[in-house]
Amino acid sequence: MSGVQLTYREAMREALREALTRDDRVFLMGEDVGRYGGCFAVSLGLLEEFGPERIRDTPLSESAFVGAGIGAAIAGMRPIVEIMTVNFSMLALDQILNNAATLHHMSGGQISVPLVIRMTTGAGRQLAAQHSHSLEGWYAHIPGLRIVAPATLEDARGMLWTALGDPDPVLIFEHGSLYGTSGTLSGDAGPVDIDHAVIRRSGDGATIVTYGGTLPTALSAAEELAGEGIDVDVIDLRTLRPLDDATIIDSVRRTHRAVIVDEGWRSGSLSAEISARITEQALYELDAPVRRVCTAEVPMPYAKHLEEAALPRPDGVADAVREVVGRR
Amino acid sequence: MPSLGADMDQGTVVEWLVRPGDTVHKGDIMAVVDTTKAAVEVECFTAGVVQELLVEPGRTVPVGTVLATLAPAESAAEPEPTAQAVPEPRPATQKPAARKPAAAGPQVRKLAAELGVDLATVRGSGKAGAITRADIQQAAERKSKPVPTSGRTKVSPYARRLADELGVDLATITPGGRDGAVHAADIRATAGRPETPRRPQPKRDRVEAMRATTAGLMARSKREIPHYYLTTSVDMFIALEWSHKRNRELPVPDRILPAALLLKATALAAKAVPGFNGHWIDDRFESASTVHLGIAVAMRGGGLAAPAILDASELDLTTLMARLRDLVKRARAGRLRRTEMTSATITVTNLGDLGVDTVHGVIYPPQVALVGFGKVLERPWAVDGLLGVRPIVTATLSADHRVTDGHSGARFLDVLSGRLREPETL
Amino acid sequence: MTPDQARQLVRAELLRIVPDAAIDVIPADADLREELELDSLDFQSFVAQLSERTGHRIDEDDYGHLRTLAGCVEFLATRD
């Protein structure tokens, strides 16, 4: 099958296009998704192609339009709600946590909320303290939600359709720095599962666990380490809730050392949860404590060099691996 | 005293180039030793501080004798480059650079005195290795908060498991130094096994690999060892009656199986008759002083292992039985210790359970004998001049003709069957 | 102990020794040691477990009764 050259955002647009074409119940709504083509240009051209009933611009009120999306889902539609960034989702947290995640349980199963929410997340573009959060780890704390983080073109292209098929809410986190990444996508690329982690690179020296925007960071570190004779497993979690314990533990059983890379702040982060699970399930395999490489515990700086210093970097990840392997 | 030549078995210490208290590093020359051929320098293979010189110059000692003891250095400091860094030509006496006390300004020295910190024990983190106030403070803190000496060494969970598997005594391991904890690499270094990534092999592959190894070994055995075979039938009536009677008093798990009787008898025969217990190495037979009895264990799913029960000739039957049970269990689970895999001095195969009457086995090189036992069968037998029925087991000896001949082989089997006729001596 | 309980017990203990054994296809009068390739150690372990689980003494003289599935069940069921 011949491949197509495209970017992550184009892959996501293709996914939207496919969903809108195949299922009449699907529609997209959010701020600037229509006339503007989406804040990150993901829905560029879709308004022209599918019309204002299917591509709906909303007012600047997250709580309102997420609530409307929940209502539409309950009524039988398959809405895709786009919240511009995870930062603004804070304004819709009550809707997401107390309605979307919980109505199925509170109604004794009578109500389902087959809602998909897409959000941009992450830092690295000098958007400073209020606009650079990575809160997918927080959302992964909530029962009733499925949390996914596509990091590759295949996942950007394939996770949406599978998410729309889920009878319960799915939150898709797209890291802002990934939109411009390009590559070759197979011509018959289609839906992918949203249950399993995938090992993107193999090696027995140590296990690096990561997801989303820090996957390129981890792979870069792995490349550097390979030059020193340390080959590592790099696990792309893909789904943050529920976590694919089996893949993680299986890898740690082989390598005996783990480093988790998470763009959230360390304390109470997803990396802490993963570290706990590794300790619970594979303590007797560990040859060194589990290390975590996370964002510095500060509000994200605006100045470029400070922002870079605060975020996980390939050399920091490589150092952490060297430490657990005992070469430091 | 290292072995510095293939045929060297002793050496004379000519001269010591270090003194107790000296710090040595990997590669430093420690002494000059005379062999029958030439004077050779002995180098140090690890960093440390010389504790005691045990052999004085002029003394001749066998290879393997401890010549000196070293204490591991806390921080093996790199020798500071001095102006005359050129090593003097050997064999003139060479004093390795002693560790100079690092530079410390007057304020630092004052602080050290106040806090009771010995400057000689502090590693400087300042410019050119100078000691800073922070260094002194840290040293003082370390002193006031001594590492809890509850006798508890930090061992990583994986290292602990490995030590158990490889039969390494944790008490003998000094931590690698990085964080004061013992890690897998430290265990492997002691056990002499390099890290091989443990990919979960599909069961078939493992079995095939094992078969391939066994195949190679068997081919080599047949190629190199001139086998001869002797067979004898042993009347097990007395032995089985005796163990039967004993077992009546014992709970099921403690009962002695006939297998244990056969093993012990074999071990005693191997000890009594020379030429069957040991190894053929470098074109000669090296008799072993103890009998480590190899047991051929069939694994479920195929494959054969032959681990050893150590010191089998000295164990009482109950202990031997327990060791056998434990060994077979661990062999089937793939959890054998290295010593068990490599130490057998003679092997026993086929404890008669598979219904074969007679076994003509292939010797496992570098051993020189293999004993096989067939199934215990009720057979017509002459008893006191009359025809009776007795439990008979066929014992076979496969032996290396380079070491023994039919005469010794017959004696071996004679001792073996004799022991089985007097089970109380087992 | 009822024959059914005895059967369950024997089955469980055989599976403990040979985890992938297909107990249900073994003929009731087939020699267990041959069918499952049990050696003397396995057999002793099997008997030890039966003895422990039932709380009854089993002598070496009784081993003959335990050669087949039917024999085991009968032996254990009549013991109680």
C-alpha cells in the first residue's frame, strides 16, 4: 500500500472527515472550529465541505457548549466537542466530571454519554503560565472517562473513529507541538484500538514510559543512549486511562529498570501512578528505584530559555536512564 | 600467588613494592615474584588500601596462596598528576603516589576543627579539589547521622532474587559503591555470569536449545571417550524390605524411595573404588575428593538436565532423599544453581521409572563414568537353592577405558550391589 | 468422603503435579504413572498430598490401590 505524506493535523482532519462522512450523527462543535478553521487549523475547510449544521462555532463559554455536547450525546447524537486547549477545559470541569463521567452511573445505566472531547495540551510554544498546562494526568484520575493521547500519525488518524464508537466519554489530548510533525501514513490507515500501549523502540537496558508530546523526547534520548551501548524500550502509553499495565510490567520484567517521562508536574502526576503500579506489580524485578522526568514544579515561564529548561528534555531523560543503569 | 604459567604451581616472593596503608589502583604493580622460569611482576586488579602483607620475601608458596589483603577504598581517588609522572624503569622499587591531603583554606580548617571533621577524610569539591565549607558541613552531617548499622545492607529486589537463584551469598558482596546498594551487576560479577537479556523464550525454543546442547555433548562423549559397559543384576529384596519397614513409621513426605538407596550405594561405590569419581582433564584423570552425584532429570516437555547432589557419599538417606526431591523440583522449574550444574563427578541415569530394564548410558564429559538403573522387576531367582521371585534391578556401568578396565568396573558394581544387600550401611 | 469429592481431590492433586494434564480423558483403569509419566518422586508427592488433604495415613502397602483413577477414588471414598 502506498503511503501518503501528511502532517499530524492533516491526519486528524482526515479522521474528522471520515467520521463526518460515515456517520450522520457526528458533528463538530467548539470555538473557532468553523469559519476560522480551528485554532490549530485542524478543521480547516470542513465548514465548506459539511456545512454549518455539522461544523458549529460556539460562544466563548466552555461550560455551556460542553454541557450542550453532553445533552446532544444523551439524545443520540455523536458530538465531537473541541475545547481549544486543556487550560480552558477548567471552565467545563464540572460538566466533564459531574455530568459526562458520572451520568451513566447515577442513572443506573439508563443514560449513556457517548461524547468525544478533543483538547490541545502541553507547552513549548511560549504561551506562558495560564496556557501551557498538561493536565491529561489529572483527567486520568476520574472514573467514567477514557483518556487517550495520540502521539503518532497513525494514532491521530485512527483513534477518533474508535473513540466515537465508545458508548462512554472519551477525551483526546493532542499535544500542541505535534500538529506540525509530518511523516508517511499508509494509504489504508484506519481506526486503531484505544486500549493498549505500544513499544515504539526495543531494548533490554531500561524501560522508558511516556506518551504524547514527550514521545519524541524519549525517542531522542533512546537514540543518544544507543550510541553508548544502552538500548532501551520506549513505551508509548497511548491510553492514559485505563493504563495498559501488562505492557509496562512485561517490559520492566525484562529490563529491571524504569524511567517515566511525563510533561505534567511531578507531584501527584500520572508518572506517580505508573511508578506505584510498577512497584506494586514488579518490585522484585527492580534493580534500581523508578525514576521520573517531569516538568519543573513552577508555573510555566514565558521566556523561551526558561520554558525549555522547565520541560523534560532528551538529555535529562538520557541522564535518568544512565542513573538507573548505573553508569553515572 | 597467581598462576603465571601453565605448568607453574608455586612461586617465590622476591620483593614487595607496596606497604600496608598504601592506596593502590587497578594496574599498579604490587610485588615481584620468581617462578621457575623468570621473575614476573604481580599487578593489582582492584582499587583499595593495602592492609596486610602475608608472605615475606624469600618464601615460596603454592599458586593460590593469599599474598596480601586489601581493604576496598571508599573513594578510590585518581592519583594526582605530579610533575615527574614518568614511572621509573623496573624492577627498581616503585612507590605509588600517596594521597596528599587536599587544600583547605584557614576558615575551612577552622570549621573542620569546630565540627570535629578529619580533613584527611574529606573529598574536596572546590577548585582543584580544594575542600569547601559545604564539604565540611556535609561530612559533619554524615558523622552525626551514621548509616544505621543494623547489619542491613541495601540490596535491590532484583539483585536479591538473582543472588538466591545463582547461589551467591549476599554477605560476601560489597556494594558497587554508586549508592551504597547491591545491584544485579554486583551479583553477576561474583557469580561470574555476564548479563544476558532475558527474553521470555517460547518453551519450544528453550527445549530445543537444551536438546542441541545435549546432542553436542553426547556426540563429543562418543567421539572422545572409549566406553566400556558392564551389567549386573542386583537382588533388591533385602533393601526394599528394610526401607519398607522404615517407611511404615514415617509420614509420606519423609519416606525413602528406592531411588535414594540406589543413589547412596552408587556414591559409596564411587568413593570406595578409584577411577570412577573425577574428571578427565588435559589428558589425565583427576580424581575428585568428594562425590558430587549427578542425577539425570527429565524435564516435562522434553530436555534433560544432570545437576549434582553435592557430597552425596556423606549424606544420610533422609537428607539425600530431601536433596533429591528439592533438586528435581528446581531442575524442572529451571532454577538450578551454577555449582549444581557444573560440579558432578559421576552421574546416575534413569532411576527405573520409565519401565526400561537396562540402560547403557553415554558418559557426560569430562566425567569418566555413568551408572544406569533399570526398572525394579519381579523376576524368578534362585533363593536358597529353590526357585523364588525377587525384585531385581539391573545396574549398568558405562566407564572410560582410558581410566579403568573391566576389572575395576566389576569391583565397582560389586561394591554397589554389596551395599544394597546391607541397606543399614547406606 | 463421597466418590465425587474423592474424584475432585485426585484431579486437583494430579493437576498440581502435571499442570497441563487432560485428566478427563484418562480411562478410569489406566495406570496413572504411565499415563502421566509420573516418576517415583511425583508419585510420592501425589500420595503425600492425598494423605495431607484427607488427614488419613496412607502406607506404602496401600500404594497398589492408587495406581488408577478408579482405584484412587475407591480407596479414598471407603476410607471415610
